[in-house]
Amino acid sequence: MSNAPQYRFFKEVELPRACLLQELLLWVSAQSLHVAFHTRDGTESRQCFETLYEEHGASGNPFVGSWLEPEETNRLGIDRHPVHVEFFDYLEEDSGIPDVDFLSRMIEQAKSLTTPFENPDESLRQLEAQMPLAIKHDAYKRKWESDFEDAVDYHRALILTKLRDGDLVGRGVSLASEGDEDMDAAWEELAEKQRSIRGEDFSILLSEIAREEWISRRIEWTQSRLQCEKRLYVGVQFLISDVLNVFPPRNDGEVQFSDGGSFVYTDSGATPRGRNTARPGRPTKNWDAVSVYIAEIIQRDGSLPKKQDALAHEICAWYKRKFGGSIGLSTVKSKLSQYYASEIIEKSRK
């Protein structure tokens, strides 16, 4: 049996029409190949409105798995991604490794009995028993994030040079904004644009970004945004055809493949490099629960509070307490802007 050929099979993947800022960085630095992902209505994820509000983290795309593969971190010369370590090294932790800050708050609540635990003493012991692993993993994450930033620093500079020289062109949805103080107005403008379009595809709103706008301190890589003097570009992306022309794939070695018709395969004993497609998707955000919570506020108080920003922070804190995870503040603000723009809600506040 040991002499039997070890077949490996490969099928063609669909590349997206465009990639986001963080995806571009991961392709150039780690040769991290991202594929097309379609939402239920058929919209490709990079053109889906939800990508305008979410952070794009290590995967580059908020709709797909949230880590880099070992082959990719090896190319960067850094340790395995923290989520990969958590998923494969601590499978017995059914709920994952808890965040240190969240676990600390849960322990304090258990001590003060402000949370109705069925067995407070046992619950407290279980929570405290998780803390050593949480602290250890938190330290690993912090170091990994620092190492990652150092590893991609050169590649960010390389991408910026190509953008400033006009070799690569970026596109984004342009919003009127001069900084953080105008963000509420910017999200309201975006919500208005979203209401004017049927469906979730925002690609019709994309406009070309002038090359002189590309300044390093203005780039928000993980959110795919560019803050200019008078404009904020969100959903910044680049045509894949342009990306591959400027940054073609690197050759890490030759592997002999055979044509199997709808697939290719190898039995040469080589281990071709590539992304593991059997990864879990990103955790689902319970936006239905958020909508119910907003409805409860309206029912309880008769209207929404005047300060939209304060309500957004309240909802984020409530979500963290109830589900133990986090939701993006900008996403919450965008969803709230649709409520505040409603004529019915507006009349109730007068």
C-alpha cells in the first residue's frame, strides 16, 4: 500500500472581476489567491453593499474564511495565522478560544451575580479555567499582528508606487467627507445611494480614483477605503485583469499535471502549493436580532433617540453582551440611517 500513487485533484476556480485593497496586498505579498463568491441573489461579494461596511482582515474579503494558509504565512516568513492555530490546535474548544476582555467581563459578572447563572460557583470556575489559554493566545495574536505588519510593509510601498505611477488604477464609491466628523453624513449619503439602486450590486456607483489621491496615511487597507481631502472612497477595488498584468503570479516550482477532463491531477508525489478550500466561512452576524432590538427600542420609547451615534454604540455593546461577538460600528450606523431616514420614524420624533 505504501507504493500506491498519491493522487491530488484540482478543479478550475472562478476569479472575481475585481479584488479589494486587502486582497491586493495579500496577493502581492503572499500570493494569496482569492476566488469569486456570490451572495444568494447572485451578486459577487466585492460588489455587494455589505462589503462597504465590514473590515476585510486577514482573508481580504469579509465573505470568506478569515485566515491565511500556512503556505502563505511561510511566504511572508511569519508564524501560522492565529485563527488557523485556534481551529486546528484547539479543536476540543467547541466555542473557540474566548477573547480576554470579554472573558474578564464575564468573570466579573459571575462574581457580582449580575448575570443569572444557574450554578454561579461552577460557572465562575469554568470561566476562570479558560483564562490561561485566552491570555496565551492573545499574546500570540498580538505578536502575529506585529509580525504581519512588518512582513507586508515593503509590499504596501510597492503597491502605492504602482498606484502613484498610474500603472494600476483603483475605483471606489465616492462620498462627501473631510474626516471622522463627517462620517455620519457620509454613511447617510451611502444609504441614500443604496436605496436608489435595485438589488445589492453597487458596481454602478464606482468611479476612478486619481493617482495623486494615493497617499499612504490615507489608505485604510482592511476596510478598503481611501480618505481624501474632500472625498471618502469606500469599496475600493481593482480589476483582476489589471492586477495580474502588474503583479503576475510568482513561480515557486514546477509540478507535472495530467488532464482528467473536468479536472487536472498529479500523482508525482509532489505537494502543489495552494489554498485549502475546506475552511469554514466567516461567523454569521445576527442582524435579525439587531433589527428586533431596534424595533423594541422604538416600541418602548415611541421613537429612536436623537443621537444616532450614541445609539449605534449602544447596539454594539448590547450585541457583545448578548452574543459574545462583535459587529462593525459603521455597519450599525448604516443600518440605523435607513431607520432615521424613514418618514414614519421622523414623524414620531417630532
